[in-house]
Amino acid sequence: MSDNKIKIPFADLSRTHVPLKEEFLKELSSIIDTGDFILGHKVAEFESAYAHFSNTKHCIGVGNGLDALKIALRSAGVTKGDKVLVPAHTFSATWLAVADIGAVPVGCDVDKDTFNIDVSVTNLLRIKELKAMVPVHIYGSACNMDTIMDFAQNANCVVVEDNAQAQGALYKQKATGSFGIANATSFYPGKNVGAMGDAGAITTNSDEILDKARSLRNYGSLKKYEHNELGYNSRLDTMQAALLQVKLKQVELWNEERNKLAARYRQNLSAIEQIKFQRVPDNSTSVYHIMAILINQRQALQQHLFSYGIQTIIHYPTQPHLQSAFAYLGYTKGSFPVAELIAEQTLSLPLFAGMTEDEVDEVSDRVIQFFR
Ligand SMILES: *Cc1c(COP(=O)(O)O)cnc(C)c1O
């Protein structure tokens, strides 16, 4: 089926963007007039707004989520040869960031119900060797941060949250992206807080990390033409910052909308025994970045839905430990059985701010039809 036959897309960003278009254009127009392009005052304004949103003291805007992770890890003191615990079920960027700074990703399986990192299975590791761990709030559902912070304390390692999927999620009333010493997020367009191009950020309560991350995003330099370390050019673009600030004001509303739609899916599909949903842990909230279901006949269901113009996506068909890029780490099929089962069974249904309840019902009806 060609794209123009898609009736219900996986996501439709225009539904939230079009009503705000005037405001977006006004912002861009004023930046064009002033020429305030690189680390302009809109960057500082957005950083302060996003820090507030994240319950942290500081936010440092950078070029994308992968860079945010790299800079967060390096700012937290992770360096060449250090071991960093990462969940097996995540987008590859979590592992790439660790590898790219010369550290070693140490995979950890995930919980079969929450799909988040399961530190209880790491007892075989020599955990004292870990320098850091990167919990990922997968699909928008906050990890049990008490368990993670206790584990990190015992292992004497630092926590760097990958909050790319969970902007606005809470654990015990506290925002994800505020627990680690330095935390990373992505404003890739499809994320809950999405730019109109690449963008990302680090959040932290530490003044030291603030300086370090500001330096790393700007050639390792805090003072022009003085370079204290090997940095990057990864600054949050002023235009993206201005657009993000407009969108940030709406995000809580959009996350609420996502929650209502997700609840509707769960209700509609509750009678289908073959479907398993992600469990949101006690004391956690989810912002439903992704509405995932686990099923046995995934390919057939995906085709069935597509034949009715309903677009679905798989997050993620091949996990980092089975990608050729990470073959050197020596993992094989069977290394992380729970994560691998999720990869085989997971299917992401359409869910986005601006989606209608009728659309959720239509997708649900087609899913129900498939199982009948
Ligand atoms: C999107 C994402 C990233 C990477 O963000 P980019 O801005 O695309 O580089 C990292 N980790 C997770 C879990 C993500 O979903």
C-alpha cells in the first residue's frame, strides 16, 4: 500500500503544529531580524524553561539526543574503558553514546512486565566495576527510580538517565531526567517534546556538570579560543529552541491526551487475552511516547492493520546487542532473553497528541477483528 492510502498514520505532527503555526513563524521571523543564530537568547530562555519542567536546576541544550548522552556521560566523569550498564531493550543510541566516548556498554536484561532495566539480574556481574548506569524510561514509562538509585549506591556508580522517551513522566511526583547526576534527552521531532529538526538537552542539579556540559558542547571551551578538553560542536540551534519553547507550554496537555488515548486502547482491547500491555510501575507515570502491545502473530497483525490503512511501527526489531556494530562486545542471541522476546513480539499502535477517540476505536476494532 502506498503512503497516500494511509488512513490512520502512526503519528501526525501537523495536528499539533498547524494550530501553532502563526506563533512559530513569529518566533522564527524575530530571529531572522536579529541574527541571533548561535547560542542566542532563546536558547537560554528555553534551557531555563526546560530545567523548570524537569525539576532540575540546570538544562544545557545540545544538537541531538545522542550528543546529549555522550556529553552527559563525559560530564559525569565516564571515560575511556569505563564500564557502563545499559538496558538491552532500548534504541541503539543509548549504547552508541557509551561506545562512542570509548567506554564499554555492559548489557542488562529488562523486566518482562515493565520492559525497563531489571537490575536484579545483574548479580552475576562484578558490579563494583561499573562506573555508570543508564536507565531508559522506555516507551515513556518511568523506571522504579528507588530501586535504581539503591543499586547505583551499592555499586558505587553514577546514574545518567536516558530520558529521550519520557519527557513529563514522574516517579513519586518527581520528573524523570532529575534523578541522575547528569541526564540526557532528545527533542527529535517524534518525541513528546519534539523540535522541527535535531535537538537535545542535558538536565542536572550540579553546577560543575553545567560548566562541563557547556564546555563540551562548544569545542571544550568556556572562554573563546581557550580549549581545556576535547569537545564537540553540538549546540542547541536558536531557532529550534524558540520552536521548542512554544511547544513546551502545551506538552502537559498533550501528555494528558496521550494518557487518555492509551487508557482507551487498554479498555477497548482488555478482553483480548493474546495481548500483553506494558505495566507502568507503582509510583510511576507514563507519558505514552509509544503505545506498545506484545503479541505472538505480530507480522500478521501488522499486515492486517496495514490493509485497512493503519500504520504501525516496531520499536525495535533488532536490539543493540545483536547489531553488527556491537558484535565486538561478544553478545549473541540468548544473551538477554526477556529483551529478545519483547523485540519479537512488540508492536506500536498509532498514538499521538491530536489523535481522535474515534481513530483509537477504529484501530482497536481492527485489532479485535484480527483475533476473532
Ligand atoms: C530518540 C532516542 C535517542 C536519540 O536521540 P536523537 O536525538 O535521535 O539522537 C536516544 N535514546 C532513546 C531511548 C531514544 O528514544
